[in-house]
Amino acid sequence: MDNMYKIQANASGTRSIELSETHLETIHRYQLLDHLVGSNGIIDEGVLDKLKLTVRSLLSGESGQDHDLLDLCLDVIYHSNMKAFGLGRLVELYSEWQSKRAMVERSDTEENKATD
């Protein structure tokens, strides 16, 4: 079963959005957050709009048949609570998730080398 994550969607903490491991893997597969945030590091509604346009473009192409991408859109990106604040938390969660994933892959590689 997928691991579940929760991101805070507003500054007061009264709204949140749940994500699954599959959502994060879909973000990774399509590199949706790569180069999304500008060099100033500010995540505002314009950045969220840019992400939505990118996803809309993917959906209109061959990727539109990808059930995981559709789920990501419905469950996270186009979620009624998703605003710039929530996108900032998503970027943080994704970064942490990628770091943990890289550590696991490195340890797996080291274990495989040790058993060879």
C-alpha cells in the first residue's frame, strides 16, 4: 500500500491536502517540479499557474491517458485547497522524499556490491 503524506495548505493550518507515494512518483516521472521555481525561490500563484499549465499540456498529449497523472491533478494540483502556500509545502515534501529515495537507492547499490 502507498505511504500517505499530508501537506499544510494554508498558513493557519486549518486546511491540508493528502498525497500518496504514487503522487510523488508521478511528480518525479514527469519532472513536474524541476525548474518550476525561479532563481528567487519565491512560490506564488504565478508559479502554481505555471504548474497547472504544464500539467494541462501533458494531459492534452499522450500523457493524458496516464491514470496516475489524472489522479495527481484531481487529488493534489487542482485540489480546491491548493494555493501557493500548499505548493510551497509540496515542493518541500517532494525534496525530502527525493533525498530519502536517493539514500535508499545508494544503500541498495552498496548492498548489491557487497554481495557480488
